[in-house]
Amino acid sequence: MLLAEQLHHSFGAVKALDGISFSVRPGQTLAIFGPNGAGKTTLLKVLAGLIRPQKGRAHVEGGRRAIGWIGHQAQLYNQLTVRENLRFWASLYDVVPPPELLARLGLEEHADRPVRALSRGLVQRVAIARALVHDPAVLLLDEPFTGLDRTAAETLGRLLAQHADAGGGRATVLVTHNVEEGTGLATDVAFMRAGRFVHFGPRAGRGAQQVSEEYRNAIA
Amino acid sequence: MRLPEPLRHTWAVASKDLLIEFRSRTAIISAAMFVVLVLLVFTFARDPTAVAAIDLAPSILWVTLTFAAVLALNRAFQLELENQALDGLLLAPIGRSSIYLGKLIANLLFVGTVELIGVPLLALFFNISVWPYAAPLALVIVLATVGFVSVGTLFSAMTVRTRVSELLLAVLVLPFMIPPLMWAARATGPLLAGRPLSDITGWLKMLAAYDIVFVGLALLLFPATVNE
């Protein structure tokens, strides 16, 4: 369970968050779409506790231990192997990497290769493994499709959907400017502009094309 | 026996840094090469008839080690910027102090390795005997190193997100390194001249006090330097 109440945050004169409130329950995937500079990454960082909001409150049930983060930067060490990276990140959560994790993400044959030797698509898979290594109840995704080709993006989408459905459902918040790729994963969508939600509600079966059109109208 | 949680996290961060450095060896090789070159330059540039090697050696040793340490400290948080791993560390349920102490331990071992190369080379190039005074000299080196590495690790975190982090680190940290550097040089001189340990206890106490104050201050200030 994730809760945001009246979040306000500015960088100088620029309002990154301007009174944002919402909640995400287990099993819910909220996709937040917005142009560059809308405040999406700031919102995610506030939810993760990486930025303290100037006003308002963000609460994640279970605290930092319950959060998994996937961004367009992999948060991995290039010189370490896939296995060493996962072992390190798991140790910070006082767990050992689940043995089936590498297989689930198709990384078994790459486990002993250094991250610097992997393709961008594989690195993103390792980043997912890193984010899931402690089985988080809440997943925060910051532009996870950036730099991926279509096949890699589809694979990533499938893996994220599997995780969102697993174990009775996880709460997921995804921020992206790519409506096409984000809509497929979402149970709920929000459009963000200048630090505010200009739309928030269930996707209700609408396809990417329809959501895209509504997004263009709302942001225009 | 299982270590307490903060110590486990501290060791996880330190061992990760050491493994990365063991794999890449870039910083250790640059720092070691720097030490060798500086000592060589001083060896050939000095006039042995003007100042005795024993009088010059302590200053040269500490100036060399200080600049080599600055080179080494630059890398402490640079590797966390790669792929934004720092955000992952800050997001993990570990204390900020564990991150700082992990980095400090890795940096101490790293700078210690550079010192293990530098001291024998100094003895060789300047033809001075350090072996009879190895234990007290090691004590001076450990106390001084803890002092300037604790400050350097904090400033390394502070400057890593800036555009000119390498220059800024040197500019900010060198003034704070002057006291331990000066006291260490003052303590090393009498040691190499064969004077008893009791002659340098004052310097040792000052180095120890500096260590306690600055490790404590760094632990207090570190969370503020890494939080956005």
C-alpha cells in the first residue's frame, strides 16, 4: 500500500510537485504519463524517500524494505558480475538472492559475466532482478523502457506484468513519457503536467491509442 | 557468529568497493605510480649536501602520501555515480553511517596499500633505515591516515555530484589535511632519527584526538551530504 498526501516540492522557482495526492493498493499498477519536466521522477523519488517533500507526506507500508526501484539507470556495478551484483544488493536487505530469480529473468547463462559485457536489454533485465531480489511489495519504475529496442521493451513489459500479478498482487507505480509502452501494464492511469495530475482514474479497458489521444488532449 | 546488522552492511559496502578496485586496479595503479614518480623526482632533485636525507624524508613522505590519498579518495564515490548506484544504496534499508563507514574502511585499506608501497620506497631512495622503528612508525601512519581519510571520504561524497569534483575535492580537503599531515611529519622526524617513542606522544595524542573528532563529525554530517 502506497499513499501520497498533498505533496509539494519546488526546485527554486520551479514547482516539481504541486499538491499531489493518491494511493495505490496491492494489485494496482498506476502509470503516470507526462512530458519531460512534469515532475514525474521527483514524485517517484519522494515516494521512495530519496527526496523529502517540502510539504505533504508519502507513506509506503513496510518502509524502504518494501520498495523495489527500476529506472533507466540500472543501479549496477559494471565491474561486478551479475551474480555478484545481486548478492551485494540482497545483502543490504539481509536476504540471499532467490535461486529461481536468474532463471525467471533468463539470466542463468549470463550470471558470471560482468555487467559491462552485457547488452542494454540484458542490463535492464539484471536491473529488474536487482529490484526484485528482496521481493518488494511496492515497485517504482522510472522510465524503464528508455533505450530499449521493441523486443527488449516487450520482454520487460511481460516481466513487470508477471511481477505485478505475483503473490496476490504488488502495488506498482510507473512513470514514463511513453504512453504506448506504459498503458499495457496499467490498471490506472494519471496524466501529469507542471507538478499536478490533470487526470487520474482507472484505465477501464482502454487501449494505448485511446489513452494516447486523451493524454494529448489533457496535456495540450 | 552473525555480526550485528550495521556491521554487516558496513562490511558489504566495503568489500564491494574493494572487489571493484581489485578487478579494475585503475586507482591503485595510478596512486602507486604517483608515489613512485614523486619519490623519484625528489630523489634526483634534492641536493644531498644541503639538507640531510633524514631531515627531508618525513616531509617528502607525508606530502607524497597526502596527494596519493587525494587521488585515491576521488574514486570512492565516483563508482557510485556509474549507473546511479548511489540512489540504490540510499534506497536500501541500511543506515547512512554504514555507507560512510564502509567507504571509510575501503579507503583506509586502499590508502594503506599505497603507503605500504611508499614507505619502503622512501627508505630505499633516501637510504634511511625504517625497520628498527617499524612499529611506532606504523602507529603514526595509521593515526594520520585515519584522520585525513575520514575527512576525505566525507568530502568525496560532498563533491561527487559536482561538475569539477576532482578539483573541488582537492581544494576542500587539503586545508583539513594540514593538521594531521603536519603532526605526522613532526612525529616521523624524531622516530627516524632514533629518538624514543616518549618524544612523540604529544603528536600521537593530537592525531588520535583529530581522528575521534573528525570521524564523529563525518558520521554526523554524512547523511546531509548524500540526501537530495
